[in-house]
Amino acid sequence: MNIAAGVRLPPSPAALAGEAGGGVCVLVSVDKSITFMNNNDDRNYISIGSWMFMMFITAIPIVGLIMILVWAFTGDNESRKNYYKAIIMWFLILVVLIVGIALLGASPAILKLIHQSTSHRP
């Protein structure tokens, strides 16, 4: 019988085959305490008020764009940096999609312009 953290595990393949050497497997955790989002210990903790402030600032035209760049690439908080880097990536994806759709929509006009420029030879 294998025991790990109070959970009964199925026997090992060696024990099923009848081989010697089976035994008890006990996993011991060395973690003394589990903390979740404790602002004193976690350098990535951001309070609700801070998130609200950052969202308010990013809603301001021009200032918001500048602050997204600042918060994405400076500071010690990896969570905040990753969040704003993701916003930048979504923005770039959106720009590429819009440009692609605009080019597809304008392709008949572009082809017509190319055809006209090549057919009017002096």
C-alpha cells in the first residue's frame, strides 16, 4: 500500500507483479504554511484599488497609452508587467487584422489602379 499525504494510492507495478521491495511511500511537505495573495510577502500582489486606479489611468487618451508602455516595461511587479504586455500584444494583433481587412476591402481598387497605370503607356 502506498500512502502520500493521507491519500491511498494504487500499488506499484512491482508490487502487482509480486516482486519484493514493495513498501510504503510517504511524501513529506516542507512548506510550513500556504499563503494566497498576501500583500506582505508577495511582490506581485496588487490591491483592488491599485487595479482600479490603473484601469482609470489607461482609459485617459494619450496618457493611458503612455502609461501602458511604462507599466509594461518598468517596475518590479511581474504580474502588472505581463498584463500590460498582453494588452500591447492584443493591440498589435488588432492593428494587423484591421490593416489586413482594409487591404482585402481595398484590393479591387488597388488592382484597378495597377491595371490603369500599366495600360497607359506613352
